[in-house]
Amino acid sequence: MPTETLILVLAIDRGAGPAPLTEHRTKAAVPFGGKYRVIDFTLANCLHSGLRQVLVLTQYKSHSLHKHLRDGWSIFNPELREFITPVPPQMRESQEWYAGPFDAIRQNRYLIERSRASQILVLDGGAVYRMDYAELVRAHAESKAQITVAVRAVNGRGSGTQARVQLTEGERIAGFSPPAPVENSLVAPIPDETERLETMGVYVFDRGFLLEEMARLDQARRDECAVADTDLALDMVAPVVADHSVVAYRFGQDRGRVTPDRYWCDLSSIDAYYQANMALLRAEPPLDLYQADWNIHTYQGQYPPARTVPGATSGNEGIFVNSMLAAGTVISGGGVNHSVLFPKVRVQDGAIVESSILFSGVTVGQGAHLRNCIVEKDVAIPPRMRIGQDLKADRERFTVSEKGVVVVTKIP
């Protein structure tokens, strides 16, 4: 199975949700969980599933992602036909960038043709979840389907970002519908416990069928037919469900080696990103990062251990409560509560950090106070600055989310 599956990871765009965190990086490269990048979860799934022929299709502001792949994921052995290779637009047929997910696959048709794989696994590199892809590929082979679509059960309105799925008997997909819009979350939703199925950006294609379908859609483009290219399920899979074998694979089954926590998040907004990180601080988090045989691999700098020390002026002890502290972080007489701190953060004497996410290299000056904040890499918070307590004032200087999370990308 390992050499019979070629993986295409789509990491081509900014992602509509977590701006302004994607101002300088693609969504797949956004930091997550105190030490990781979002794409690490998809790549770790590939690693543990034993599927190690991976092409990462990149485009939007890809330097940060390319550097991370080089530093953290140069672990496969090419002598065993293992690889993780970034593939920006090669412009072999024209001077165009990737126009969408289908076009990104189409422009790399030659890599699919050159591969010995019998199936192509296409993955969204911008979602956080754990999944044994080997079981998905095995189920695809058992069903003899031409396309297998991973689906997950949701209650109520779901994510508001993923296509909805309608099934017939035998898990065959009858059709798709666009995502249902999520209403303003400040308005109490109408209770709805109806279970629905949504896509999750995971598809297995029979290689021969995929090559034929790309040729057909290419011809449609040449005939100047309107062919949308924003969502693989709606624009590429939906038109073929009536005449071809397209089946669903339910996410979170007991099959496979990973604990079925059934957690999936595509970080569709700043609030979703913030809540996903804060959820990791629960006594029993919804995403289990600690399964011993399914660790999330990433790049880690050679930094000294995190520590707390007394403040140089006050002599007060540095403290942290229910927080994640990455290597190289020093709390010098400050206090950190219910927060996620990435590497090399400095919290100085008398500073308070509450319910916040601080990216690598952030410095919180003496006496400063942060609450409900996301602070971008290498930002220095001046002494005694207060952020997250007066949202009206914060909106004049920073981006503030619908639920009051303040995103600090620079100090005005």
C-alpha cells in the first residue's frame, strides 16, 4: 500500500478564516498548539499511516511553509522511495498560477502520470485532526469505488465551511450541497440536534479515473464552459456522482490505530482558531496530543528549557497556571494564566498574560497586561500597555474578532 498511494497536500492559498494571521504565511503554516504548524497534523497522519510519498502543492506566501518543511520534515528516505516535496506552480503549460484546487492538481498531472501509484489521496493542509489514512485507503480498495470522500457527522449547522453530503444505501454518495451559512454567533442559535454529514477535505481517487476526469474538465475549459474551481466536492466530485461509484468513509471509526477522538477543525475564523487553541488547555481536551504512538511531528529549535525566575525589580516569583509553555520561554516575575506560549517568549516583571496565545519571540514588557489576545511572532508589547480590556480602544489599533479576541500583529 505505501508505494501504491501518492498524496497531494493542498496548501495553495491564504485561507479565508484566520486573517490577519495569514498576512505573511499561508494557512497551512499558521502556528498552532504552542509548537506546531497547522500542516504538521496532516503530515503526521501521513507519517503514522505509513504513506510517505507526499507532494505539498504550495503557492501563497510559501516561504515560511517551505522553510518549515525543510527544517522539520526532511526525515523521509528517498532510497526507500519516501519523500515530502513542496511543489509550487511549475508553469509547464502556461504562465498561470494555481487557479484553485482542481487546477493545482491538473497542473501537476505529469507527476501523477509518472507515479506508480494506483490511487491518489488528496488532502487539505489547512485543517487540524488525526486520522489513519491507511484505513481510508484500504476501505477505498475494498469498495472498488472510483472516489472515496471522508465525511464527518455534525449536529446543527455544522462548520459553515464544508459541503454537505447526501447518502443512499451502502454509503454511496447521492449528492452534495453548499455549506449552510453560520449565523452571527452573538445571536443565540435555534437548537438543532439533527445529525448531518459534511466533507472534511480528504479524498481518495482511483488514479485512472482522476486522469480521465482531468482530461474531461480540461476539454470543458477549452470549450469555454463555466467550470468553477473553489471546492473539490462541489466542483469536481458532485458532477460525477450520478454516473460513477462515489462512496463515503465515516471519520472517527474504530478501524485504524489512532484514537478516534473525532476532532476536526479547519480554523475557519479567528474565533475558531482561538477556541481550538484554548480547548487544548482543558483537563480532557477534545484533541489528544498525547497518544504515544501518534505524536505530532514538527520542527523544534534547539532552545533551553522553559523556566520561571523572580523579577529583577520586584523579586516576585514568575508563575504560570494551566498554560502551555514551549522551550526557551522565560517568565521573569510575571504571571501567565490559561494561555499558550510558543518558543522564546519573554514575560517580564509584573506583566500579566491571561487567556492569550503568544507566538514565538514575543516580549511582554514590565507591568503590561494582556487578556484574550493573539500576539504575532516577535512583537514587543511595551511596558504597562493594556490590551484586551477596552475593546473600543483596541479596535482603533488592532483587529478584534466578533467574540472579542484581539489580534496584535504590530504595535502602532
